Amino acid sequence: MASEEWRRLSRVAVYGGDGETVVAVVSATGVPEIALHYVGDGLLIALVQDVEGAGGPAGELAGRLRARGWDGDNEMADQLEWALGLAAEPPLRDLDVRLDELSMLLEGNSIDEGGRIDLETGEVWDQSAIDYAIEAGELDPDTVDESDGWLYVPGNGSRDGYHDMADFVATVTDPQRAERLKRSLTGRGVFKRFASLVSRWPDELDRWRAFADDRQRGRARFWLASVGYRPAIHTQPPPPPSN
């Protein structure tokens, strides 16, 4: 199964609370190395829902995460092993936050801009949205700065994103492609140049998107654990938007 298809199925299953789909796909095709975090979240849902056949893949995935050792991998493995009954529950509080949104805040272009997470709703606010809401009278600036109901998120800039590109190039098996991608990482405008080049090869583009997603999701999970939280496990589809 192509990486892009994996990403689509994983997102649908995770945000729809559909553990059965994750188990069915994993049982049929296995898990590609660059989709471990999305599938891990899906298997957590399946374990909580007591989906038949979830235990074997979840245990295998926990082992693969431990062996790989990227940021967030051990935290994901901890949750899987807890859900399997093999370890104590991690001493972290559940937070209903989307890791993709948190990752965007952590790895935005502006270093130190950052933002906040509303601890009641899990909603992620970047600093520009906070400033606008304060100006519009929708938020009290003292509350945002001092209340225990908000969690500050630092902006770390694009440093990690650059390392992701360099590490991805090391996985490209075609020597000519690898060399061209490596050369694209020097000088100004590397992100735009790399994106333009990798898009010429659809197979590499699919792999790159999945690779970057997994790294970013892992880093967001790692940061969240460092401040005492873990993403809540969604076992039910989200409610429809109100009209």
C-alpha cells in the first residue's frame, strides 16, 4: 500500500475512533516504517475498544518504536504497553489535543512566537490568533498569561524540519535522486527548493510526506509528555459541527 494511502486511512481511523479499520489494514499489509505514530494511535483506539486481533500488532509496534528511538517513540510505546496490560499507566494527564495542530505551532516559521493550548477544550491557538481575540475583546490578556487553564507552547522554528529533510535523503535508494536532493539542502530557500524537487517523483513525495508526518507527530508527543500530558484516546467519532 502506498504511503499516501496509509496516511489517509490512518487519519480517518484515528480521528473517527475506528479501531477496527486499523486492525484490518495492519493485519492485511503490515505497518510501513514511516507510519508508526498514526498507526500506534489507531491501535490504542482498537485496544481500548477491545477489537479482536489488536494485541499482536500493538505489541510488535511497541517493540519497533523502542528500537527506532525517534522523539516520541518511547512515549508511544509506553501507552501501547499500558493498553496491553504489560506496564503501569504513564504518569501523564489526558489532553484532547490534535498532534498535527500542536506540531504546526511548535515548528512554525517564527522562533519563540509560539502560542497556547486551551486545557479545557484542547484547542490550539497560535499567538496571532490570541492577539486578535484579545483585541476583539474575546479573551482577557491576564487570563491567557496567568491562568492554569492555558498551556504555553514555545515556537522552535524550522530547525527540526531541516533535519527531517536531511535524514529523509539518507533513505532515498536511487543514487541520482539522493544526490540531487542533498544538493538542494544548501543555500537559502532550502525548504521551497526541496519541496519542488521531491514533488517531481510521486513515489518519493508520498514517502516524504509520511516520513515528515511521523517525525512531527512524534516530536509533538515528546514535547507534550515533557510538560506532563498525553493526547487523549478518541474511541468515538467527533460530534458533527453545529450550524
